[in-house]
Amino acid sequence: SDSRRKDILVSELRRCRLLMASQSRYVDTDSAALRDTWREGIDLMITVSLSSDKEAESTELEGMMDRQRSTLQGRNCSSP
């Protein structure tokens, strides 16, 4: 169901948020600006995810999440 997908998305966003916080001491100054921007984006996505029931927005958020994740992985900030 759509609410189930939203729950999964929000939990994934929160997991990534925690991962990023735990890695903050490992990133260089250049990556720090990216990380802060990404953190703000995650907070925004969580808010939108919780307040929206639209299928299109969920799909869009998932796409954004994938892009952000690949950007961070490209910056040596991938999951352990």
C-alpha cells in the first residue's frame, strides 16, 4: 500500500540521516558542505513524506534519495 511505501521511505531517510551523522568526523571540509546540504534535504524529504499521500511525490523522493546516495558514495561517504 502507499502508506507502507511511505513508512519504508521515511525509515530509510532516517537511517541515512543517522549514518551521515555517524560519519561526520571522517569527511573532509569539502565534503562537509555537501553533507550539510544533504542533511537539510533529508529533513525536508522526511517532512514531505510524512505530510503527503501522493504517489508521484513518493516516487520523486525515492529518485532524489537514489541520486543523493550515489553522490555521497562518489565522495567516499558510502555505507560501511
